[in-house]
Amino acid sequence: MNIFTIGYTKKSAERFFGLIRANEIDLLIDVRRYNSTQLAGFSKGRDLEYFLSQICNCEYTWAVQFAPTAALLDDYKSGRINWDEYEVRYNDLLDKQNFSFFKDFTGKRICLLCAEDVPNFCHRRLLAERIAATYSNTEVTHL
């Protein structure tokens, strides 16, 4: 399995869709808690699904079950917890998830989407690492 990750923040639509197309992504899996806020711009769920289909010949699905909870996001963004605690709590959430969700995507080039521009302090990196640990011969690339 090839797993890519991408954040839409600090990317123009041209750059974002160019990266999806250049890496021949088959399916973009949106792992955001909220995918339809006004701040999402070109990456709002229904718009994004249309753009991906038309521009990149790529499918779209929203997998909110892999997003951090609203409480976890709030605790981190407000500074009540640091990244280390966030990582522990998010990984605890992942322990409760069914990773067979990704089994159907073996052989496909999938991309996990979140807002953060870089993966270092983003749950999509943690999720990609967990998927790679679950499925052998999985390669992770951050776009």
C-alpha cells in the first residue's frame, strides 16, 4: 500500500491539486473532524470531492472516525495539553479503531488529508504510521 499525507493549509489550489495529480492519488481520505467550515476554502468536503474528481480523477471519502475528538483538538489548540500528551491521547483513540477500513485500499495510492501544512505535529502522520505498522510493505510519503 502507498500512503501519502497532505495538508491544505499554506497551499494554493493549484499546488494542492497538482500534488494529488502528480502523485497519481487514487483516493483521498479526509481525516479532519470538520470538513465544511468556511476556513476550509477549496477543501470543503463537497467541493473537494468535485474538484478531485474533475481535476485529478481521484475519489474522495470522509473518515471522521480517524479524526481527533473535538475535546482533544480543543485541549491542544488552547494549550491545556502539549504535543506529547496529544500524541498519547490520539494514539489511545486509534487503539479503539478498526483498521480493516484500510484493507480495501491495498494496491491503491491513498492520501490522508488534514489541515496542517506539515505532518510533524499533525494526527495524519500518527495515523499513517499506525496504518504502516498494521499493513506490511506500506510506504508513507508526506506531500
